Amino acid sequence: MTDTTARPDLPDRLAINPRSPHYVAAIFEHDIGIRLNGKERFDVEEYCISEGWVKIAATKALDRHGQPMLIKVKGSVEAFYR
């Protein structure tokens, strides 16, 4: 079985928040995965491959706009389609 729909190339930087300038809706039509230091992460809010970081939501902390506070974790980042 081959997938007839073409998947767009994964960008260097991507965010899941639609208010972000790095949000690309076409990519989220497919399942994507993120590996940080060889371990797959499921809680990534934003990533940048060239700079080597991911942003992960802090547990209960919110900013003044009601959005979750993000923690930047550095390491080797790899994005892929599942």
C-alpha cells in the first residue's frame, strides 16, 4: 500500500500553536514524530532542528495570555513522519 498524497517537507522550525508564525497547517494533516537525543517525545510544542532545541509545556504554569509556559530543552533534534 502506497500513500498517494504527497507529504510536504518538514521545515527546520515548526510550532503547534496556530498563533505562531512557525505554524504550518498542511503538515499537521499527517502524523509527525520528534526525537530528542535519540528518544521520541510526545509533548513537544515547538522545535528547531538547526539550533538543536525543542520547547515543552511546563506542567501547570500559564503565561498572562492563558497559554502554557514553555521550557526549552537542547539536544539533537530529529523530525520525521510516522
